[in-house]
Amino acid sequence: MLIDLHPQPADMTRLVIEGMGRSPKQLPAWLLYDAEGSRLFEAICEQPEYGLTRTETALLEARAPELAAALGPGVVVEFGAGNARKVSPLISALRPAAYVALDISADHLAPACQALQRRHPDLPVLGICCDYSLLEQLPGHPALEGHGRLGFYPGSSIGNFDPAGAQALLRQFHRLLGTGSRLLIGIDQPKAKERLEAAYNDAAGWSEAFARNLLTRLNRDLGGDFQSADFGYRAWWDAERGRIAMALVSQRELEVQLAGRYWPFAAGEPLITEYSYKYAPEAFLALAATAGWQGAAQWSDPAGDFALHLLVQADSEQHRSDP
Ligand SMILES: C[S@@+](CC[C@H](N)C(=O)[O-])C[C@H]1O[C@@H](n2cnc3c(N)ncnc32)[C@H](O)[C@@H]1O
């Protein structure tokens, strides 16, 4: 079953006007994910330079029984499910009461839920197309009633938000999941600049195509007149802020029409398409604590490139001991 709560055109227009008015210009990362954006993201995940997906998937597969034991029973709620493949080993080990996939990319969500349902035929599956950062509550559904909620947020997607936004998002998840819930979250670690920059600048050009697709989407859905050739693509590690920044950079002074307004670009001016903040475990746990979550357990790959953190609510009495 699929519920459509995708932001309305007026809300998208408002967000785009707000983002284009920032300095530097920056649009919400979720706008990257239309049907084509989701397809391009899948291709990025397979590039040799982008190890994140392979590392996290291997960790989930290797540690599924431990993760399931630490999570305990309940309904799994995945934020930004994408193709919903990473959750499969967890579902097999956990046998949750139901699975809820939240994702903004409507055309991608339906086939992802169908494929997951084929892999787990007895599992109640619910897809919700929405912006999870703004969802007021999970829609009522009989399969969700009477069970605790286990949040799953893989892919280090929290890195798309700046630290204040990440704190607000963790509070939002706290609210959506409810008292006594748990959250399993995947976090990419800071690593050598060369490795990080290569991961977001793959030689085959998928990362660039993914960023450029944003312009196609803005032209189609928000009345834009971007010319892709007017922009170059850049991804760079900002060590001071602990983030990769990805941007389309204007090649000359120009003006673009978008969302019913004209927007000037200076030569060399960036339009930030997304950030990817990286957190060492201590730094991430300190951030989580500011949003009412406490680290209960942590799993890493042997190279220490990526960590899965199990968070419990700091005010909950249902903490489990570390596995
Ligand atoms: C980086 S991809 C990760 C996909 C998958 N979870 C993984 O780990 O491979 C981010 C996913 O979250 C979705 N997404 C991004 N921002 C979102 C938002 N604000 N609300 C709902 N879904 C969002 C995208 O459509 C995409 O499927």
C-alpha cells in the first residue's frame, strides 16, 4: 500500500525561492531525487570510488543477527528508503511486525516496495511518499498499531543536513517514532580528502550527471530555464566544516528564470546541490545527545570507514545493555 504525501507545487516553489535567496544559493537535497535522480543515485552506488553503499551493506549483512537482537521487536520505519535493499538482511533476522518505507521519490518508492514485498511475502509493507523532515505523524494503519517503532536511517543521509538541521531532524525522528523507540543510523566517517573527493567526483561522471539532473528537474517542474552548459560541477572536501560540498558553478555572469523570478549568477558562483557531512563516532553521538538520543551500541567495518549507531531515547527507561 502506498500513501502519497509529496510536497505540493506551491510548497516546492516556496522552498526553491527560499533556497535561491540564500548565500550561497542552496536547494534542499531532496529535489535531486525525481525518478531520473533516483536512477542516477543507484549508478553512483556502484562506482568503484563510492564505497559507502558496499561497506554499509556488508556490515548490515554480517551483523544482522546482532542488530536484530539489539533492536528488539517492533515495526521498522525506514527514512529515505531508496531501493529498500539495505533493510532486507535486517528484516530476515528481525521478522518485524511491519515495514514502513518513507521516501520523497514517488516513482522509485512503488517498485522498491513491490520488490521488498516479493523478498518478504508475509510482511505488511507500507510506502509513504513524503518529506520526512516535515511529516507531522505516521499515518494510522492497522499493521502499525500496538507495536514499538524501530527507525532505520542508512546511507549517512543525515550528512545532507547542516548540524543544526541534523539536530532538528533527529528530534523530528524522535517525535515520529514515539516514546521508547530506537533508531539505527548509518554514518560515514571522515577520511582522506583524496578518497572523499574521488567518491563524489567519480571518473565515469555519474555524480556530475546526478547534480545536473537537478537543473532538468527545476526546468520541468518549477518553470526554470537553466542551460546545463552554463554550469560546471565541483565536489570538494571542506575540512573545517567536516563536509563534502557539491555544487554547480556558473561559468559566466548570467541570469536564470526559476519559480516565477529572475536570479542573477556571477561568474564562478556556486549553486550548492548538496552537502555530505561526515562524523567521527564521538562527534555524531554528541550531536545525537543534543536531540535526546543516546548511543546504545555501535558497529563498524574493519577499516573504520563507516559506523552503524543504535540510538535509544535518552529519557526512555527501556535502554538495553550493549551487545
Ligand atoms: C542518499 S539516498 C539513500 C538511499 C538508501 N537509503 C541507501 O542508503 O542507499 C537518499 C534517499 O532518501 C530520499 N530522500 C532524500 N531526502 C528526503 C526527504 N527529505 N524526505 C524523504 N525522502 C528523502 C531520496 O529519495 C533517496 O531515496
